[in-house]
Amino acid sequence: MSKMPGQAQHDMSKMGAHEMAEMMSTETGGPFKAMEAIGSGTSLQPATTPGYMRHWMKNNWIVMLHGDLKVGFNHQGGPRGVNKAESQNWIMAMAERKAGRGRLMLRGMSSAEPWTTPAGGFPELFQTGETYKGRPIIDAQHPHDLFMELAAGYTLPVSESVSFQFYGGPVAEPAIGPVAFMHRASAMENPAVPLGHHLQDSTHIAHGVLTAGVTAWRFKFESSVFRGAEPDENRKNIEFGKLDSWSARAWFTPFREWTMQFSGAHLKNPEKFEPGDLDRLTASIAHTRNWDDGHWATTLIWGRNHEEHGNFNSYLLESTINFRDKNYLYGRLESADKKGLLEENIFGRRGSIGVTPGRLERLFRVGAFSFGGVRDIIATSQMRLGIGGDITAYHIPDGLKAVYGSSPVSYHLFIRIRPGKATVR
């Protein structure tokens, strides 16, 4: 990298392993003080998680640039499915430095999905959540906001094993749920969002968050106040309002390869067209094992929303194995409770005919089983470019087969681009 006049700049990709590990040690990284353990918001990944990023020193700052771009073709099967070209994408910058006795971190994350998402959302059978042109989104995943995170954090150590953390911003992630799906090593190859997203980690974008936490030995305890409403249909703005919701989360990281969390939250009127509060509980276990030319990452998640209509549960098991450096195989098994699936979907595919409004609110438990792979055709320290694809089959309750068909099959074909791999062990 070129050195700017009057500024010290050092490309960390040229460091030795020991020097890099020392520079990447940080109080922000939880009990193991590992930069690799920093997940979305204040969440924790296993400290053995590989990082796909550019990183360098600039004056007293450690600067990191993450990102992921997928461009491809999406086929959703059966009578409710559609075919669309699409692009999922995000870019994130983090900068950290010593400030007083602690560490200051600045974070910014953005997405071009307001422009690269098909009208109505990314097609995905049985997916629900948020709205498009005043209608609830059914059979699609909504795009992410232009501003996904604008936040700052400060971590203050008080002893070798105890530290306090403060985090927040106009767009940030409260302390609820597992690491958001796009940051999980077990999920990052898969272009589809989990069906249980709105029961697990949908609060990864909240407009207004304040969080305080403490790390003690292998534990971390944190709590947040935040604005509970989901982002509206204007994906390019920042919405301001009362911090009317709260959450609490506990982490246990017994070893570098493992993280476990349990969390709960009360959300005030999260969905615009479904007035009412909800209570959310989540639990998750994540494991990452790495070796010289690959890694294996697995996550198990349970999420529950308690709403006016009752309890909605979701279950997910996902795993990605990277072997011989350039090859990735991934799978996701999930089950989720959904309502509204008898209605016409967001792409105008008809719903059930001649049913009463009460039946439209009927709850169904659906399942999806996805398997896929990616092969990097360019793999340098600067960039990874891969070609991938996957296929999804479903468990469909009898009450939905007249609408969705008895055995639809969906698939993705895509190109994936992201920064090169920077693993510190």
C-alpha cells in the first residue's frame, strides 16, 4: 500500500504470524481478546473464526475492511415461485485504537441492496417480515438498509479478566440473538437468509441503540435499550424515535473454538402493519475449527417470538466447511412457524381461495433443507472470487400444499466476491 504524506501506514498482510497476532489482540474481542471474535454489534464469534478482510495500521489506528458481494440467478420453485436476477451485498469498515485506559472502536456498515433487490424483495419461499408498498412481504426477503451500522464502542479493562463495554449509535445492533447471519462463518456462503431471521437476529439493524456490558473471565453479560420498530420501506434514511425496547444477553465462551449465548428482549411495535409488542427469546451455540488450508464452522440456533397470536418458534442448524483453501460446502436445515402464508404473495402469486380472514392467520410450521458449494477461482491475499450454487427442498404442511405444491425445489447460481483471507490463530 502507498504511504500517505505525513502518515504512518503499515500493511499488516506483510507481518509475521506472531507480530500480527499481537497487533490483533484487543479487549473488544471478549474473553480471549481476539479481533476474530468480534461479531456483529457486540456479539461474539469463536476466536478461531477466519477473517476475510483487508487490515492495516494507520497512525495509531487498526483499520479493517470487510465485505461480501453476490450476484446471481434465483429460482424459487412451485406455483408460488418466481425467477429473478439479484445481488446481496454489504461493506463494513472498523477502526480501533487505544483511548485513555481503554479501546475505542468506530464501525460503519452499508449495503447497495436498496438498488440491487428485485421489486418486492429477494424471492424466498415461506419467508416473511416487513413490508413493500404497504403490503406484508410474503415469499421474499426484504432488502437491507443503505446504512446498516453507524456506531461506536469503548471497552475499558479493569483487570486481566474483567472489562466494561459501552456501545451505541444511530444505527446499531442491540444485545439480542446470535451473530447476525451475514457475519457468521457458518452462513456466509449461502445467499439465502434463514427463514427464522425475524425470530432470531432481525434486530441487527435498529435505529437507535445504547448497550452496556461486562466481561468477566469466560462470561459476558450485556443489556441494551433501543427503538423496537423495524426499519420502514425507505431503505435510504435513518429513522429517529424513542428508545422504547430493551434486551439482555449472556455469553459463555469456554474455549476459543466455542461461543454460547442466551438472550431475551421486549420489542415495542416492531411490525408496522401488525400493531402490538412481542417478547423474543433466543439461544445459540457456535463452533469453528480451523486448520492450515481451511476451517469448519457450525451454528445451532433457537428463536421464539411471543406475540398476540401465540408463540412462534424457529430452529436452525447450519454448517460450512472450507477445504484445500478454495473449496466450500455448506448446508442449512431449518424449521420455522409462519403465518399469512395462505395470502397472495408479494409477487402476485395467488393464495388460497374462499377462506375466511381467520384462516389466513393460521400458523404453519415449514421446513427448508439447503445444500450448496462454492469454488474460488481467484484466491489472493487481496480478493476471493468464487462461483457457487445450491439447491433447496422443503417440508410443506398439508394445509399449504394446495398453494405451494407438494414438492417445490429452488436453487441459486451466483458469483461471490470478498476480500482475501486473513486468519490469525
